[in-house]
Amino acid sequence: AQEEAILELFEGKNVILATPTGSGKSLVAAAMHYKSLGMGRQSVYTCPIKALVNEKFLALCRVFGPENVGMTTGDFSVNREAPILCCTAEVLSAIALREGPESMRVDVIMDEFHYYSDKERGVAWQTPLLTMSNATFLLMSATLGETGFFAAEMERLTGQPTATVASSERPVPLDWEFSKEALTPLIERLQNEGKTPVYVVHFTQRMATESAQALTSLNLTTSEEKA
């Protein structure tokens, strides 16, 4: 799926990439950034959460160099005119409303595109697809359903063909387990079973902070890793 999506992008098509988590969608996005740099165009990476924008900004700085990457989240901006821009969906939506069809040629990567259907924030994903006729789009999500509507609308808006690359095969299989075990011994057991790294998700920041403090008692890294 990676190779197919990249080849479609390099042929100048819009691409809808609907593949599972862990299938390497970030590599496809990086290929689009690379193509844009080579053509002297700006590419914009957008996702729903500021923390993810910050993370992607740092990752792209390591790959393409900090002089080529900028970031804007609404309350913070750095190197905004860079060839590669990381921003929240709302920032891109504001650009789309302000410039729309008058915007310069730009390549747009919309990660977590399933937010399109969100009742409160979905408009931020919808607006670029209604106004940015000079853009080439890469829409990415692990949880997309029927995509024919989006393909047709992007072709109508941009005048470019749209390719859909979809797969249900998971490169990293998921193991499901329900446990009433306390978090700290559970993490320790998973480490001993070789099932790390582990993502721990909480409903509130306070709960996450409390768990982080509790987990400091575990020895999760080697001496070499700590150094």
C-alpha cells in the first residue's frame, strides 16, 4: 500500500490512504513533502491535536532540516513561511477560508481524516475540500468507511484524478486482553513478556499524571538506554 500510494502521488493524483495503524502512512506523507520540496511548492501537514502537531514538527525537522519546516497552532508560530508547514486543522481551515481558490499551489496532508464527521470540529476538515482548488490532497485515516464521495469531490474541485489506496491487513497484529490487574504490575508483566512499548491512555490529564508518577518505581530501561 505504501509503494502504491507514493507512486500515485508522484503521478500528480490526490490520494485517499485508508490503511490500519502501523502500516506506514507517515512514510507516504514524507514522500509527499519530499516531492513538494523538489517542485518548489509548499506542503502542509495537518492533524487534530496540538501535541501531535508539535511531535510531527520535531520529526520533520530531523528529516528535512529545521530551516525547511515551520509550525503554527493558533497560539504559537515558528518559521511559518517554510516549505513544510505543520498546523492544526483549524489553522488550515482559516487559510482555506481566507485564500480559497486564490491560494498558491500547495500539497495538503490531512491526517486523522475521520474527524471530517465530527459534529463540532468536522468543518475544519471540510472547508479545504470545498475551497482549495489549487491543492493536491493526501487524506489519511485508519478508520475510513466509504470514500467514493471524497474522491469525486476532490476530482471536481481540483480537476485532478483521485486514487484510493485501502487495505485491512495489519502489519502489527493486535492482541486483546481484558484485565482487572492494577496498572503498575500490569505494565511490569507486559514488559517481562516482551510486549512493550505500551501506550497508556487516560480520560483526564490528572489521571495520566498520577499514573506517570506511580510508574516511576518501575525499571523500564537498561543502563545503556538511560545514558
